[in-house]
Amino acid sequence: MKSSRVILAVLLLFAGLVLVNYLASSLPGRLDLTADKIYTLSDGTKSLLGKIEEPITLDFYFTRSANGLPISAKNYADRVEEILRQYARNSGGKIHLNVIDPRPDTPEEERAGLAGLSSQTLPSGDRISLGLVATQAGQQKVIAAISPQREPFLEYDLSQLIAHVQQLDRKKLGILSSLPIMETQNRALVVQGKADPGQIIAQEWSNTFELVAVNPNGVALPQGLDALAIIHPQAMSPSLQFEIDQYILGGHPVFLAVDPSSLYNKRQAGQLTSVGSAPPNASSDLPELLQAYGIDYDADSVVGDPLKSTQTRDNSGATVRTPVWLTLDESNFNKAVQPASRISKAFLIEAGSLSPRAGSRTTFTPVVQSSDSAGLLKSDLLLINSSEVLTRSLQASGKKTIAALVTGKFASAFPNGAPPEATDPANPVPKPAVALPSLKESTGNSTLVVMADTDWMLDQVAARKSSFLGQTYVQPQGDNLAFATNIVEFLGGSSDLISIRSKGSAARPFDVVAGMEIEADRQYQEKAAGLEKRIGEIQNRLSELAGKNEDNLKLVASAETTKAIEEARREQATLRGQVREIRRALREGIDALENKLLVTNLVVAPILLCAFGLWFQKRRRRAT
């Protein structure tokens, strides 16, 4: 009788747990306790969902039944499904979600293939798909494979898909650059296999805009541009500058990125022909336009900031901190400006400094700034000095503005009207006539975002490519790509997607352990440096003694030489043992913390559960 009651109690407990989980999953409310609120929809997403007019169907494909499915893939798919359900709950009935398992040789698998979803073969032989199809009024958009490597951008990618399936026409973004931002369109180069695929940032921009290439050597802007991005402008004709001036004064938004020291150009130039000579095209500037719009910028000075310096390795492999390679965090971004509102980390390379021009009528709002410890260095010093010398040469002179939002009534950089140049020598087509008289100031409020660096948005700094399910994906490095995309979307008038950037990952690293490892490595480097130097000296001494013996192989080594070799080898072995002991001692604290965490995870929870059971049983006995 007693055993049957126990069995019944266990069954009721199990049924209660199932019922509680079912009821919890059915409740509309959610409590997100994660640090980055990765399970909470951003305001931009909610605003986007509130604007849906026609119903949207989301078909979420995941091969859950595949044999040998990695647990990490299942967990990530569960997270994607949960956030998609939140989209459906917050859409007011405008989004219908279908969760589909495309088993082999089924109509579901065939539909996934027809929609363009990717798949990958597991070691078991089964194929796995993880993708999403959005359909509205006959128009279809697809995420071929939802990559875990894009997890920080998960909400943005999903919201972007919903936004795009509702768009019939995209806005036009003009790209004017001396750098290979866009894919090479030269057919001869394509045939030769030498075409430049362009930068990842252009691919990101193309998800929202129709990109229009602007000839940097031309004399006119294409018609119908909704926004313009000017990146590393060099040797631009007066006529083209006039066109840009009139475009800005007409109320069209512009993003301008100049650079006092382009790492891309330096690497393209290769080895310098003479020490201290600057490579060609290393800097860029538009002095007439910037000065007219109330902006001071020195194309020969680079910002150095010891507090924000980036750890790199020099030619010898030693770890150094480079003061002109900046690793910025949230404190360096103006959260009141929309494009920077959710940026938490970015990398800048040899950036310049901007400041408001005295007497200007425009509003100059800093967007990115250095720390108070920053100073300026002449860009030519970077060619001949090491990181240590540059750090010692820096003189702190306060915060430096690296990016700024400039708004208001702009005065024309061409108060006397259009320059005389009328045609493009490379393509002699008459320049489109400008309405006369030309604008002398902004017709309304003009908007210009200026950034004194260009390398930060290029592949070499901003991201790297990786593959998942047969597709090539972008793996961002920091929030560089997010910031660049925020800027053009802000200028293009789409504010809904800005607040969705770079949310965090569900995988939480042990920051304390990582910090201890960094500190241990630093202490190890300091303590081991002297020992390694002594070991190197001994090795050189052994080589010298061995060389003396090889010079006269017929002679037997003297007792003194043999003794010196043996003593040097013993000392070398002793020193290497000391190096190992230093590393072992520094690892003890880390290992102890890891063991403590392991014991806590395995033991504490069962102990607490047992304690609760004993307390509950004791309370029941008292009650009876």
C-alpha cells in the first residue's frame, strides 16, 4: 500500500512538471535574465512588426530528426525557434510560423530545396538544414542557412528578412571611393580570374540598398541617389566636388570617411622604396568641403591613445601594444546618437581627429571619441618608429573626436557657382546642367556623418569569412560592420533596424577565468623573459664550443671545454625547469577555480534539491 502511494506520488509529480512546463510555454509573458537581453525583442523589431500590413508566413526548416545531430545545433535551433515565436506573438496576428522538419525523401525536403535552403551532410550520412523562408503576397525571401556564427546578428537578420519581404523597391546608395569597396565590374578582369570581390561591408549594405557605383574620376553624380557614401576620396575633380556640395545642400544625407594614414594603401604599396618616405595615396581629404561645413581635420596627424591601444605582435613575435591601433568600447561611443546607440566594441587603425571649426553655424556632435589620454602624432612618424617609441612620443592633450554628426544650415564650398570644368576627359559626355543659380546654403537641414578613418570598415579589420552548411558567412570582429551599417541606414531613413545590432551570444564565457589567464600570461612573460634570455646566451655559448671542436676534429676536446659544455647544459636544463615551474605555479589558481566551478555545477544543485526534499518531508510529518 505504501509503495503504491509512493509510485502514485512520483507519477503525479511528473505530471505536474509536464503541466507546469506546458502552462509556462503558453503564457504570453517572458522574463529575460540574460546580460545582453538576447531573448527580448528590440524596440526596432517591435516597431517593424507593428507596420506589417499584409500577413507574412515564416517557414522555419530544421532537420531535428537527423541521426548524429550535434547538441549544439539542436540548442541553437531551439533558440531560433523561440525568438521566431516571439515575432509571431508580437505581430498582432500578422506573422504565421510553421516549424518544419524536412526529413529525407519527403515533400518538406523537396520544398526546402526549391526555396533555396542549404544543407550539410553529417558523419551519420543524414543531411541537415537550418533555414527560414518568409512569404508575403507571392513574394519570397530566404535565409539559406541560419549560421551560429552570426548569432550576435540573429535578431537583425530575422528582422531584415521581414523588412525585405515587404519591400518592392530599395533605396539607392551611391558609393564613391578610391578603395575597392564594391565588386569589380571590369569584364576583362573577371575573365582573367583577377576580379576583386569587393568588401564585406558592401555586401552588408546591399542587403538594404541598391548600390550605385560613382566614378571617383568623373565630374557628376548619378541621378536618383537617396544617400551617398564617400570613402577615402583622392584627387577628386572640382566639378565632382561641386556636385557633392549641391547634393548635400539639397538636403540629401552623406557619409564621408577620410583617412590620414590608410593601412590598406600602405599594404598595397608593399615595401617602401626609401626609409621614411610615405607610400602613395596613404591619406585622403576634402578640405574645401569640410571647412565650408564647419569641420577642422588634419590629414597629416594620427590619434594615439595608450589606454585604448591594441595588443599586437611585432616582426620578432614579441607582444606589444600599438597606440595608434585602437580598441574602443562603449565609453567611446555617444549613445545619444542613433548609429552608435548599441555599439560596444570597435577597432580603428591609425585614425585621424575632427573638431568644430571656429565660427561655424553647423551643429557638431561627437559620435566616436578617444580617451582623455590621447594625443596626436604625425603620420610620417609611423613609418620609422616602433610601438614603444610612438607611445613614449605621445603627449596627452585630451579627447579626440574621430567621428562626428554634423547637421544644420551648410554654407556652400562654391559661393561663386560651378567651376569651369564641364566634361570628364576619360568619358567626354557633357556634364548635366546644374539648376541656376546654384545653391549657396542648405535649403533645409543638411546631414553629414564624418569618420576620420577608412580601414575600420574593410575586411582586414572588420570581419572574416567562414562557411556553414555550404554557405559563406561573415563573422564580424567587434561591431565595425554593425556601426557602418547603422550609419547608412540612419542616413537612409530606416531607424527600425538600428537598435537590433549585435546582441550577444547565448554561450557565456568565464570572464573571470579568461582574466586570470591573461594576468597569468603577463606574469609568466615578465618572469620568464630573463630566464629565456639567459637560456639563449647559454645556447649560443654551446654553439661556440661545439664549433671549436668541429674546427679540429682530429684533436680531442680539452677537459676545460668538456667541463664548460657540461656545466652550460646543466644550467640550461635548470633554467628550463624554472620556466616550467613558473607556468605551473601560475596555472594553479586557474585550475583551482575551474575545479571549484565543476564541483559547484555537479554537487551543489543535487544537495540543494535533497535539502529541500528533507525539509518538505519534515514539514509534512509535523503537519500530520
